[in-house]
Amino acid sequence: MTMKSILAGATLAASLSTTAFADDPTKVGFIYVGPVGDGGWTYEHNEGRLAVEEHFGDAVETVYVENVPEGADAERVMQQMALGGADLIFTTSFGYMDPTINVAEKFPDVMFEHATGYKQADNVSVYSARFYEGRAVQGHIAGQMTESNVIGYIGSFPIPEVIRGINAAYIHAKEVNPDVEFKIVWAYTWFDPAKEAEAANVLIEQGADVILQHTDSTAPQAAAQAAGNVVTFGQASDMAEFGPFPRVSSIIDNWAPYYIARTQAVIDGTWESTNTWDGIGAGMVGIGEITEAVPADVKASAEALRDSLASGEYHAFSGPLNKQDGSAWLADGETADDGTLAGMSFYVEGLTGDIPQ
Amino acid sequence: MMDLSAINPILLLASLMVAATPIILAAVGELVVERAGVLNLGVEGMMITGAVCGFIMAVNSGSPLLGFIGAAIGGAVLSLLFGFLTQFLLANQVATGLALTLFGLGLSALMGQNYIGIKAPEFPDWHIPLLGDIPVIGPIVFQHDPMVYVGLAIVVAVWAFLKFSRAGLILRAVGENHEAAHALGYHVVRVRMLAIMFGGACAGLGGAYLSLVRVPQWTEGMTAGAGWIALAIVVFASWKPMRLLLGAYLFGGVTVLQLNLQAAGMAIPVEYLSMSPYLATIAVLVIMRSGRAPGSLGQSFHASR
């Protein structure tokens, strides 16, 4: 008997038992890339999970596994969760994309939701937030807060999600401060406090007085605090414990409404494979409180930018914009389409350095 | 666009000293253990246990100093487990050491569950009067936190102990030929147990340096392989304390330099930069095979044989 037929048999048994006990609670699983206590990305996904538990009470049971490495281990964990009777599984990191597709193939009766990816299947939805809208607001504030005109950016992996964020932040920093320069360091990790701290220190040593991070821990905030005169922004979570300075604002991921809606869809039997990409307007991306360390006029214009992004009257990637090599990308009045944004693999004009391949 | 002038060599060298400190601490402990003829591959496990013990102690007492003491005790207690298994039950040292690493990673994750996301108490840098004011040298060498100097002091003390003291001579004799040392009337097992505990305490200090100074917060698995680098550096140093400093600074230097080059916009692939410290370690291990390992390294000893 092959592995596949054993698994198929197990799935069959699982689905039979679900039918037999119709009032069994719906089981929702979550796979996390870091620890729940990272204070950032994974923390917010777990807040979403807790919101699901609170909303549905006894009708829903949730399970989660934290610190799951992206790769073969992830597949094993998802498999175990599906065999354990999960009806809906949220896989909450970009690197879980192929494992999710592989496992979903083996468990056609289990619904999967993959965060920040782009591969869909009949039982795999993808969802993400338009974090780049939040990055635009950060860039707007950062460009005016910097005195050295050097902004440090800690990237995780050179994937479209992160590149989009760098571009959005740069465009809006440049808009308010033509002399601004970005220094970008790739940490090649989502979560490694020692490395994130080291990267932040290096950027500070090289003159950056604003640090933007696309990694998940609060280590860069601690490094900025130790340096004394460096501005930071909370990433994924509010990180308010580092406010009012160095943390002057933040991007907050708010997954709870989405997780509740999708769980409801599974309960109702109306779940369909979808592609969701919501921003500030839908409430999936929140802008954390802009503290008093930011001058009042900067704060007001940042909030106006936030509101125009939310209402849709302004798009964070509005022409005229050129690519890094000087070739035209968006004409005056044109805005970027979602397809280009989803696969973004180029810097906009003005950014220096190459994107590692 | 490359702008190497953005790299400040003084700050680079200063952060090199900090980056090397956890490895120096862990490696000097392991060096003593190996000079006594014991191979303890559990450095990573003792480091991470020290990191969590030190963090818990420092947060609850509010004193980083007590934290470091707690870390040393935590590492030493864990190493006692290794000592008991290998010295009294004569378990295989390689297998026991590997098991100790896995055990330490799990144990620390368990102990640290309630300490995730908490800030460690401040551990300010020392600005050493007079010496710290010397141009160039001052900021590089004399403006660090006290543990940087503790690490260096331990290395010098170990060097002097092994080279000049009678106890150091006995320890080396036990490591070179435990049968002969036993025949001369020395307590092989007692000497080795003391060495193992010293190694555990030093590894614990190295781990706590990460959780209390470098990062500073507690995270599962935060040592991220530093213990294995420490083991490699002991071999690289051919079991000599002063060469160990060289190895640790080389490693710390490459780590810091690769981030600096990235920030300066150096157009070489980041993957190669990130792996360069490990490549350098391997290259050095292959090229510099000048040192000879202690004669009884890794062998079990029992007086009846």
C-alpha cells in the first residue's frame, strides 16, 4: 500500500467520522513560522486565532503549531493537522506555499488558506494584506524624520512582498525629501533576533537614523533604543512598548475579521477558493498611533495620506514612475495593476543596489 | 553603487569585539574540557540553557550581573548531566554530547515560555576612564560592556593556568594520557568533572551574552549554531588559548563585515557573504592542521582497566 493510499484512507475515515458526528466542533488549524511570542507577525496571526475562538465559542476548536520551518517540516506538520481532523488550515508564511499545495492535493476535503502566496487550488485560497499601503505612510513619515537623509531597511527575503514594501516606502520618502537615500540589508530570515539586531546596528553605524524592518522580532527596536536617536516603526504588530520613541508609528496586521469570515464559510458550507488582498480601507492593514515624537504637521499629512489610501482616491503606486534602470513603468495618472504588484521583482528609480537573485 | 567610505573601520572593529564575545566564552570553556581529554559536543545545548537561565535570573532580579551568575550555574548544572553519564556510566562522549544539545534546546524552550517578548534589564557599556578616551583605540577596545573584558580575562587566565600552574599541568597530563596520570596518583575523573563544569559555566555565560547584551531578549533557539562554531574554533586554535582569540575575531569579523558590505551596497551576492564565515572556518580547519589533539581526547577512562 502506498503512502498516498494510506493517507487517502485516513482522509476517508476522517470525513466519515465528521459526517457521523455532525455537531462536532469545526476544527481550524494554524501553522506559524515563528513563536507566538515574537511580538510581530506570528503574534498577530495568533490574535486572529483567539478572535475566532471568542467569536464562535464551543462551535469551533482551534489548534496551532508554532516555529514551523519553511520546507519539508511544514508539509509534515500540515499533514498531521489534516489527519487530526482539521477542517480548515491557515498556513501563515510565504514559504509554506508549495507545501500547502502539496498537502492540499492529498486532502481534498480539507480547506487551506495560504497567506501572502499566489498559488491557488480548488481547496486552497490565498490571502494577504496590502502592507505596501502602510509602507507608503511609513515612508512619508520617515522621509521627514530623517536628519542624515539615510534610511536603513532590513529586508528578510527578496520576494515580491518585501520588494513592494521597499518601493512603496522609498517613493513616499523621496516625495517629501528628494535627498533621501535607502540602505538595504537582507537578513535572509524572518526571525533571528541576534541577526536582526546586528543588521540594525550596522545600518545605524553607517549613518541611518531611521530603521524600517521587514523582519518579525522587536530586536531592531531594542537596537534603535540603545542608539538613542534612531526612529523605528512597529512591524506587523504595534510594538507599542517601544513608543513613543524610537517607535513612532507601526503597521498592524488585523487578520481577525478575515479568519472569522472564512471559518463561518466552512461552517455554512459556502467556502470557495478565493484570492483576497485587502488594505487599509478594509481594515486588514492598520496604522498604529503616530506618537508625539512626530511633528504635528507631519502627523496630519501622514494621516491624510492614510485616509486617501483607505478611501481608494489615491493609489500607493501612481505614475509617473520609472523602474530602477530608468525605463518607464507607469505614465502620469496611471496606477499599478495587481498582477504587476503581486510579482514585483524590480526597484523603482532612485533606489541603489541590486535585488539578490 | 558601492560606497565603502560609509563603513567606519573604528565601529566595525568595535562591533567585531562584541560579535566575537559569545564564541570566545563558549570556546575557551570547551578548550579546557578538551585539554582534559573530554569531547563535549553539547556546547550549543549548554549555551542556550545559559541564555534562558541568565535571562530569567536577570529579569526577576533586575540585575544583569546576577543573570550572568545564574547562566554560569545553569550551564554548569547541565554539564554535570554530561559528566555523570560519560565519567561515571562511561557513556559514549560523542553521542551524549549530541543528546545534550538536543536536550538543552528543548529544556530552554520549556523554561523560557513565559519570558518571550520581555525586555532584559539594561546592561550599560563601560566607558573606561583615560583608556576609553584614547583616539581610535579607545572606542574600539575600551568602551564595551564588562562581559567583553570578562571573556578576555578568562582566556588569559586559562592560558596562564595551563602554561604555568601545577594544576594546569595535571589537567594536561590527564588529557594527554589518562592511564599514566592515574598511575601517578591523580584523580582522572575528578579533574575531568571539574573541567566539564568549567566548560558548562563558560558556555552558559556565552549564551547569556546573547540574551542579555547582544539582542537583548529571550527567543527559542536564539544561539542559532554559535555552539558549533565554538567547537570548530577550538580545533582551529589547535587547543591553544591565544590562537582561539584569533579564530573568534576572524569569525566575528567576517559576520559583521558581510552586513557592513551589504549596507554599503557592495554588489556581490548576499548568499555568499552570509556563508563566508562558515567557509572561512572550514578553510582554516583544512589549511591549519598544525595542532595535535590531546592524546586521550574522547576516550572513556575507568581505573580498573
